[in-house]
Amino acid sequence: MEIKNYNSSASGFILLGLSSNPQLQKPLFAIFLIMYLVTLVGNVLIILAIHSDSRLHTPMYFFLSNLSFMDICFTTVIVPKMLVNLLSETKMISYVGCLVQMYFFMAFGNTDSYLLASMAIDRLVAICNPFHYDVVMNPRRCLLMLLVSCTISHLHALLRVLLMSRLSFCASHVIKHFFCDTQPVLKLSCSDTSSSQIVVMTETLAVIATPFLCTLFSYVRIIVTVLRIPSAAGKWKAFSTCGSHLTVVSLFYGSIIYVYFRPLSMYSVVKDRVATVVYTVVTPMLNPFIYSLRNKDMKRGLGKLRNRIHS
């Protein structure tokens, strides 16, 4: 495939980034470097704390440790290249590099979505069917849920990238975004993208809506069950085990629905950049804080990890 500029042939795209203002490049670099480092350190600490404390070897924390690992992978696909481009004058990404970034972005992002659904199912079983929790959420089933999450997500990403690779790009090769996302890349295509958009919207709806509806159904069941608990203390205790997860789910799905579940004609560069930053950078950075600040088990696990490091 040949990507043509106005007066020459090129083998890649130009990522415009968050802003084209030269004076904002270094401040943005500093901000996103700090956010990326906080994301790495926070999620690595969550993983180490869970693996070092035997009392955290439960299904909920099994999924949380994998969510933290996926968040590290998810942001690493996007942020390092964005940081390089903020200090670079060319801001180029090769055609193959763009498709590779798109593939792993979708694969890790969708795996995040399915892991959040798995965590919702875990809370559903723990609250609505506590006496059968150990049987239902056994290690083998948890591992199977993880493998299914990864498989579906990678197949979805592969289909999307194969569809994108069949498109032709003429004239402008400037992507008005900070990474190779599907909507801004589709905007550049001179091929008829109507059929691709229909396939993409339908398939994306199926893949993303499945874990979202699963999460939604789980929380409806949880709320109905909790409201039947007679004591206020019992209700608060049940809801408190879900508060962190529900916060992350709201941030993640709220921004994704805003960006992707609209026709290409409604695509807005500035608004979508901001919404995309929320789920690609902000949410993975906040996850360790959300899951640890109000979680006594995680605080204890982090305390044990700190003591091991200092001893």
C-alpha cells in the first residue's frame, strides 16, 4: 500500500499529538512522563503486593493483578511514542508501526474491559451466592475467564487491523491524534469506508457491549440483593466491596462510549482527544489509588510489601 503526501510518497503517518503549539510540547512531555511513571510504579506495586501476600490470593485480586498488568501494557503501547513525538520535530510513525500500535491498543484495551466484567461477576457471586463462592470462582474457572478475555480481545484487534490494512490513503497523512486510533485513521482514507464502518461498529458493539452488559447486569443483581439486607451496616459493608470497582468501570466505559459509539461524521478532534486521554492514561494511573485507598486488604498487602523491602 502506498500512502501519498501532496508532493511525495511516504511510508508512514504524522501524529499531530495533543497540541501543535510548540510552547506546549515540553510542559505536556513533563506532565505525561510523570503520569506514565506513576502508572508504572502504582500498578507494579499492586501486582507485587498481591503476589507477596497469601491472603490476597483470591479471585478478586487475581483479576486485579492481571488488570494492573494490562494497564501497564495498555499505556506502554501509547505513551512512550507520544513522549518521543512531543520532543521530536517529525512526529512520524511508520505504516506498519501504526497498525501494530492499533492492534495492541485494541487488544489490551478490550482485555481490560473483559477483566472488569470478570471482577463484576466475582462481586456478584460473593454477594448474591456467598456459600457457593469457592466452588463457582475456583482457580481453574478464573484462569479460563482470563484466557477467554485475552483470546476474544486479540481476535477482535486482529479483525480490525486487517480491515484497516485494506484501506487506501491519499493526500494528507496527518493523523489528528496522539496515537493510531481507528476513527482518526479512517478519516484519512480515500477508500469507501462505509462498509468498514458498518462492520467495525457492529463487531465493536458486540465485543464491547458484551462485557459492559455483563457488568451492568451484575450490578443490578448486586443492588437488588443488597437492598434486601435489613441492616444499614450490612448494606454499607456489601456496597463498600464494590465501590472501587464501580468507580473504575464508570471512568472506563463512560469515556469509551463517548469516543467510539458515534458515527464517523460526529467525530470531534479536540473532544475525543480529551476523552481518549481519560481511558488511555488517566484511568490506568488512578486504578492503583482507587483500589488501594479504601481497601483494607490492599493497604495491608502494601504494608507487608514495604516491610519486606525495608527488612
